[in-house]
Amino acid sequence: MKTILIVGGSGFVGSHLALRLRDEYKVMTTHFRHAQRIPGVTDYPLSVHQLDWSKELLLDLQPDVILYAAGRHSPQWTEDPANARAMDLAHVGGPSTLVSNSQVMGTKFIYLSSPLVFDGARGNYHESDILMPSSPLGRAKVAGENSIKNRALNYLILRSAPLVGRGPAKNPTFLDQWLLAWGRGRAVELDDSIRHSYATIENFCDWVAQTLASGLKNKVLHFGGLSRVTEYELAHRLAERLEVSPTLLHRKKAPSEQSSLDYSLNTTASVRALEVQPLLLQQSLDLIQQHLLIT
């Protein structure tokens, strides 16, 4: 059984990946502040600031795969200049250090990236399209990708559209925040100027599992849904299903330069390489609704 170390295992994506992969692999996770207790998964504290400790941890654990899912992604945090150094460390310096320290062990390094590496001018981006980030997070992700390509002998860079799902209690997602507000009869402000190919966290975890089983290396792959919608459109369709009053959905006023941005990703390469099937928005909403009924 191969060993996978998920860096950022206490976050939304990391914790879901740990749950999905624990039956097929020996899964270990790391946390920065809050430990995430998952049955069958061993968790370790790790700060990418502590270079010696991260090196010792890797030498002790000897993982076959490192899956890097750490780092904050909210626009409010990433676009604050006060957080520039911390963001650079989380998305560039941290993974660079880990990949450098793990190569002597022949470890495969998987870096989770973002559609914000593109400029948002047209959407439907392929893996080979020119990277022209216009946001601080996009620039950090491009730097992180380049660092991995230059240092790793066996890597995958997985760019994913925004993922919809419930998060850990201490790391609520935008879906958690919507449901909490709607349950209390409060309105939420929603962006209606930027389009993404949103996908569910469950579908994403299945895709990662397929990627791991495939043995692919030294590639960049895209993942997302088949429908291109704004945050407002996504919330509106979900609210209809949950019988939430449309008065609780407010359009956020956007800057004029964001009037037609589109960061949707083309998944043709993933479909061909992995025989996976991305979902239409209707199918994604079916999965989300089923999961909400179960929980």
C-alpha cells in the first residue's frame, strides 16, 4: 500500500481527499493550526516556516506521494498586501522546500493550482494556454507551478475550478456560509461578474484518485464542470432547489474591469487521459443536494 502525505489536510480540500483516499492508500496529513481528526489517518503538525522540521518529517515518513493542498484562497485574504509574504510562503516557498527535500526519496509531488493563473479574458482555458495572472493569488500559483516543474523529477500540477461542498467546522466553505446565512434568514452578497466551471468536491476527489492510479507524471491537468456560471447563478440555482427565498440573494456590485471575466477550464485532456466525465451544473447540484440530505 503506497503512502500519501497530504499537506494541508485540515483544510476543505485536504480533509476530503484524506477521506476519499484512506481505503486505497496509507494516508497521512499535516496541519498548521487546527488538527483534523480523521479515522484511519495519521496527522502531524507542520509549518512550512520550519525548514529543518519539514525535512526531518519527510525523512521519517518517506511518503511515496506528497499532495500539496495547503494555503488560503479567499480573495479577501489573498488580495490584502499585509498577507503577501504569508501567501508567497504558502503557495511558493513551502512547496518548493518540500519538493526539494523529497526528491532524494523519489517522491511524486502533486501541486494543486488554480484557474487564476490565466487572465480571465475568454475562458475555456487549455493546459497549454499562456499564463497571464492578474491577481496576487494567480501570480503566486504561477510561481509555485514553475518551482515544482524546475525541482521535481516526478510531478503533477492539477488546476481545479472552484469546488463546492461542506468544509470542516473550523474551515467553513462558501457553501457553508451560504447555508448558515439562509438558515438564519440573512441575505448573502454574490458575485455576478466572473464565470467559473464550478465542480463538486466529491467529483474532484474521484478525479484525483483516478490521477493517482494512472501513473501519469510531469503533466499539467485541468478539472472542472461543463457549465460556466457566476457565483450568483450557482447560488440562485441551488437556492431554487432548497426553496430559499430569492430575496436572500443579492448581486454584489463589481468593478467595471470585471464585467466579463471568465476563468473556466477545458477538461478535454483529463477526459482523454483518465476516462473521467466532468459534470453539467444540473448533475453537480444533484450531488450537492444528495450530500446535504445525508448530512
